[in-house]
Amino acid sequence: MAVCYRHPDRETGVSCSNCGNPICPDCMTATPVGMRCPDCSKQRTQVRSMRSMAVEPTVAYVLIAVNVLMYFGQTASPSNSVFEDFVLYGPFVADGEWWRLLTAGFLHGGLPHLLLNMYALFILGRMLEPALGHVRFAALYFASLLAGSFGAVLLSPQTPVVGASTAIFGLFGAAIVMARNRGIDLMASGLLPVLIINLAITFFPGFNISIGGHLGGLIGGVLATVGIEALASRRRSPVPAVLVCAAIAIASVVAAVAFTSAKFAA
């Protein structure tokens, strides 16, 4: 086992999140990006963490507004025609209505469904968007949404699916990847327990939850964030990260259309 760089007689399994030097409990300074050694904790350079940047989560607020407006559109439309025209349903995707893979993520099955998802989006948006920036956050959101839609039609192609939870599970995955990369304790932060609880609820019978949608969104969000984080350390421009998310989104749409077309071929 490694020993503390300032106290060679003390073994430790913790390293400074900045320089990587092994540090013992007496040398640990807690920061938003994990434990730091005494030398690094004195640095005055600004640390970019998930919530330390003074950036308003504008994209998250816009997404919440669009979801709310779509819900009012659903309730005001005759015979709930908005719901019927944009809900995700495998046979309709096979008929060429591929846009349902996107639009279903802005529909909800009732007010409690809407409020629960919007609350989660508000919390995760305030956590992630300041760290990622507006463009990367938007790209991550839509990549997760479309990956979730693919998961939904893959596991339950003949079940109508609506809701922003496909994208929100992607944001959960992103938060866990980013926290882990910054040395934040996933259990102490509450991120991992919340995700585990939500995944457990996903599999409870009688809740009418899209298992494929949640798992697909989670996987898409994790993959997109791994790419975003890797590129962010090398390039300041958001373009490469957006291209990674676009690749995931396009692959999800192509795979969903191909799968449903093959399954429901005449």
C-alpha cells in the first residue's frame, strides 16, 4: 500500500485529486472535487466542479418550460391528439414516424409524472449544466433521451412510452461519472443511493415504467459523459463533445428504426 508523501510511516489508500500524491487523514483537505493535499489545497486557481461555476442552468430551465407547455398542450388538445401524434410506439416508428423517438420525451402521462420528472431535471440541471456548459449539457440531454427511446422500443416495442425520465436517467449517469472522476464519495453525496432506488422502482411490477427507456437513457448518458470528460481535458471547444453526443443520438435513432422496421415488416 502507498504511504503518505508527508508522513512516510502512514499507509493510505487516498490520493490528492489534483497532483495524485498519497495523503493520510491528517493531510486531507476536503474540496468540491475530492480530497487534496496541503500543497494543492492552498492553490488559488479556480476549481471547476459540478456546482462551483456561476453559470445559470438556462438549458435545463428551457427544457422544463417546454415539457410544461407540452403538457398543457396535451390536456387542451381534443381527444388528447397531441399525445397520440407524438407518443413513442414501435409500429409507428417502423412506419417512418421516427420523430416519435424524440417527441415522446416531452410528453407525460399525468401531472404527478410531469412534476416528478421536472423536479429531477431541475436538481440535476443545477448540478451538471454549470460544470458542463450549456452546449455540452444540451447535447448530453438529447443523446440520453434518444438512447432511452432506443432502449424502450428494443425491450417493449409494442408498449406506448412517454416521459422525460429516459433523459433524466442519462443525467443521473452523467452525475455519477463526473462525481467519480472528481473523487467525490458517491455514497456520501447521495447520488448512488438515489440512482439505486430509482432503478429498483423501475423494476417494480405495477408501476408501468419503461425498463428499456430507463436503462437505455442511463447507458447513453454514461457513454456520452465518458466521452465528454475525456475530451474536456484536452480541448476547450465543446464541438468534439457535441460530436460524441451526436454520434450516440444518431446511432440510437438508426438502430431503433432498423429494429422496429425488421420486427414489424409486413
